[in-house]
Amino acid sequence: MNKRYMVKLAKDERRELSELVKKEKIAAKKRTHAQVLLLADSSKHGPGWTDEAIAEACQVTVRTVENIRKR
């Protein structure tokens, strides 16, 4: 299935999200969303995982991954 919303992050955006993930005191929802965006990144610097793989790795549903992409 083709992805409707593609995530392509710039280097600065990737760096900012990576720093969020590394912080010790951060809301779980915010950390999860940052992790999903980093794994969904389909630019040349990102891994571009499938929604199913991201959902399994981040312990969320595929629908959650789709919603994060959309936002």
C-alpha cells in the first residue's frame, strides 16, 4: 500500500528530534512521536521504515503511525 503522507526531515529537524529522544525527562507521548517521525523519515538520511515495522518497534498501532505521519 502506498503511503499517503510522506515524512521527509531536514538535517536540523532530525537533529532536534534525536535530541528530544535522548532527553531523560520528557513526556512519553512526545518521545514516542519523535521516534516514529525519525523512523518514518524517507529522506536520504532517514531509514524510511514501513508503518508496520515502526508500530512494532515503538509499541503503537499502525493507525497511530499513520496519524503521526498525517500531522
